[in-house]
Amino acid sequence: MKKLFLFVVVFICLQFNALAQWTTKSPMPTARTGLSTSAVNGKIYAIGGSLTALPSVTPTNIVEEYTPELESQAEQTTITILYDNTVYIPGTESKWGFACLIKVIEKTILFDTGWNSQILLGNIDFLGVNLDSLDQIVISHNHPDHTGGLDSVLGRKSEVSVYFGASYPAYFGQNILDKGATPILVDRPIEICEHVFSTGELLGAVNEQSLILDTEKGLVIITGCSHTGIVNILNEAKQIHNKNIYLVLGGFHLLNYSDAAVNQIIEEFRALGVEKCGATHCTGERQITLFKEAYGENYVPMGVGQVIQVSMITTDVIESDEGESQIPNRFKIDQNYPNPFNPSTTINYSVPKLSFVSIKTYDVLGSEVAALVNEEKVVGTYEINSKCGGETMSRPN
Ligand SMILES: [Fe+2]
């Protein structure tokens, strides 16, 4: 009896090894695969296998084995330092100021814009960053070493929302409007996009907001200058989200702090459970050294061109109070079962929002074998029953 054998997500049909892909209409990162298939929705499920009728049950033509690690790579956030007091990648330029680009699952956010627009754009071009995908800009505080490049960035991409403190003078928002962008005043903690939040404009000698990324490993907090106090900011973030702090990076503004005072702050970092940190910009050279020594291998070097990757949350479903699965909060496709199978197998998948869903199988040459799903789907978890030969049925669970 012939049995079809699957190794990863979808199935092998007849004599074909297969590759399944999952797409929506949302623009997503390019998938990684050796096959000439099209880009997918941030995830690709590459599989290989063979019929047991073949000389061996040993899998053949494995394109790329599916692993949870592969999936999480597709959902990583990247933080690229674009402007800083120091250089990380030779060829970039450093100057007093700070800016970084954050790519989350579906959004690209610029946090601060440095001081000198030519240096900012030069670093952007040198690092191959394309501002076409920019969605949002967040300004930490109204100092020129964080706002200086704003106009030049809006000159390249004006269809963005700019989040800045509600206490800024009116001309700041008017300038953003004049450039064709959308000003958004921030006074309290808000969500910038999925997984990304502002602390809100914290009040002090200089009012300032910081970014909070809610990641798989804990909170990632990005600061501009920490004028309201780095420890205050961390406490605020922890109070808002009630989660562990994984990484803190940016300017800590400790230039005039003594070693003893900095060591006291490091102790407070420890007490708050900060796992990793990367101090830069206005922190001060000696003060940065103390953080490096204290954190050792958990210190993240900073500088223009540094790219930091952090996995985003990969929770599959939202649990109700009763512990029952309710609304999926991300796209997901499960391992088929049974596996091996003969003559049919079942695949479950989840859709977190109204989306056009396409699930297809391909042979190893990249030619389409069968379209299992190719239509708009409402939110829900679905099940496909498929027989060898491509007969399919998709129904919500
Ligand atoms: Fe600054």
C-alpha cells in the first residue's frame, strides 16, 4: 500500500515533493527559500518527502526542513541603528544624536532622526535602507539631535504618521502637516502598532517618550536621551506592561554621573531584571564602559549600522478564561495529520483577520500542483481535508 510521507507542513501529492506557501494581501517580508516561488506572508513552509513506494522511505529532495526556529525567524523584529555618536559598521558616519529603524511584523518605524540630515540620509543609503516602507516616525523629545533629520525623511516619504509629545510647540505639528504627514500628539501610553507602544510623554526638565516593544523574550525599551531618568522610564514601562525587561538600549543621559552613581543605576537595572543593555549616545564614554563591564556578554554593542534582532510573540491563540481557544492572533498553518497518510490527510490553519488566503502545493521545480485554498477568509481556524490528487475541502472549526 502506498503511503504518502510528509516531513513538514503540507503534503506530497502523487509523485511530487511539495512546497506549501501561505499568502495574504498584506505586504510582508520576502521569504527565504531555495525555490523560485513567490514571496509569502512572512512565513514559508518548505517541505520535502517521498512516497514509501520509492526505493527508500528516506526523505529526498528536502528543500528546507520546517522548524519552529524557521518560523520565528520570519517574525523577528530588527532594530537598525541609523544615527549615533559612534560607528559600528565602517563606512557609516557618526555624530552626536540618535536614530534607529524598527521593523516589526507589518510595520516600519523610525525612532528619532539624528541631528544632521545629510549624515542621516547618508547612513540610510549606505546601509541600503529603503524609506518607501516607512509607516511611522516617533520622536522621543524636542531636541535637535533627535529631530534634525525629520524634514529630510519626510521629504523622502511623507505618507507617514509622526508621533511626538503633546507639550511640543504648535509649529512642530504644523510643520509635519505642511510636509504632508500626519501629526499625532502623545501625552499618555499608547499603542503605536501591534507589539509596539509609547510610554507616553513623561514629564520632567525635558519631556520625553520612549518606545516599548513587546517581544517573545520580554520588553525591549528604546530611549532617546532618558531626560526623565532611565530608571523612571523602566519603572513606567514595567508598570504599564507588567512583564520582564529583556533589553534596554539608547541614550541613558549619565554624562556627569560618578562611577558610584552609575553603579547604583546598574544595581537598579539588576533589581528590575534587565537582562541585556546597550548604552549609547548621551550616556557618556566612561559610563558606557561601566555598563559594558557589568553586563559582559549581555552587553549589546551600539553604533551606526548595528542590527539587533528579537523574536516577536509567537503565542498561537488567545486563551479565554475557561482556557478554550478563541480568536487566533496570528496566521498559522499546522503540521498535517495523519502523516504518513493514505489516502487523505488533514491540515489546520488560522486566520487572525479578514484576509485573502492562498495555500498551494508545488513540485520541486516550483510548478503549482494544486490550490487547496484560494479565497478570502474571515477570522477563524480552518481545516482542510485533502486526498491525494488534490481533492480538498476547507471548513471553519
Ligand atoms: Fe540627545
